[in-house]
Amino acid sequence: MKSGFIAFALIGLAGSAWASDFQVTTTRKVEDTSKNNRHFGSKTAGRINPGVKGKKVETVYYAVNVTNRSFSAQPALQARYVLYVERQKLGEKIGTEKTDRIKGTSAIEGIAPKASISFDTTSIKLSEETLSGNWIYANGGRMKAADKVLGIWIKFFDGDKEVGEYMNPTTLKRYGWAE
């Protein structure tokens, strides 16, 4: 379980007290883990035929907690988020990874003074594949491919006006916001 607590990563917009009034924390959680070592081929004398792939799949999501640190109630907001996931494929060369952007929204009701609210993001399936035995790809491609979550970027809106944003890690800016 990875947790992100970054109050200073809140990027307050001009004329807004967002960064000082709110604190956002995110925790990556595993929904379920199913180890499916699916082998395509037959077994010979209790051994798996060489070159057969094994696969593991897990489902993860982020639990987001928004805390109102001010002494006044805050209005209802809409949280729009993007989860960045790097997808790797077995047999492809390094550097050909594809970055998926999974978008979602969550309505945040008004937050009382010194109170917190939480919401969960969309679930993501991550897979890991390996090539068993001493087999290699002729093109020098990956013998092990694993998807990984790069991070989360959340923007908070009051109607159509953006009032704040949070990203973990802050290097997600290089991928850009996908609206």
C-alpha cells in the first residue's frame, strides 16, 4: 500500500485560499489479488513447457481524503481526476511503453469546518506477465512486463471555475492534463 501525504503539493491558484484551507491525501489500495498462473501448453512430467507465459492480475484504486483546515464551511466542489498507468507488453522493446489516462469525477458535498470527506477513484487492473524457462525474444524484447501506476492528478472545481489541484508525484506535469 502506497500513501501520499503532500500538503505542500497543493497548487493554489491566484486569488484563492485553496492551499491553506485544504489538505489532500491519497492512498493506493489493492482491491483484490488473483494469482492466475495461466500456462498455455501441456505439462510434461510435472514441468511446464518452456517459453510458456505466466500472468498475475491485481486491481488497485486510490482512496482520496480531503480535509477542510479552515474555521468556515466550504461549498460543494467537483473533483476531476486522472490516473496515469504505464502499460508494458511482453516481447516489446524498452521505451515502447504506453501511458493510459483513466479519467473520473467525484462530487464533494460541502465540507464542515475542520472536517474531512473521502472518496475512491475508479479501479484499475494491473497485469504482470513473464516468459518462463530460458527463452528470449529474437528482437531483444521484454521477458517480463508489468503495468505500473505512475500517479494521480486531481483538479477541484466550483462550477466551471478551477479552485485547486493536487498531484502525486508532481512530475506528472510532463504527461499533461487530459480533459
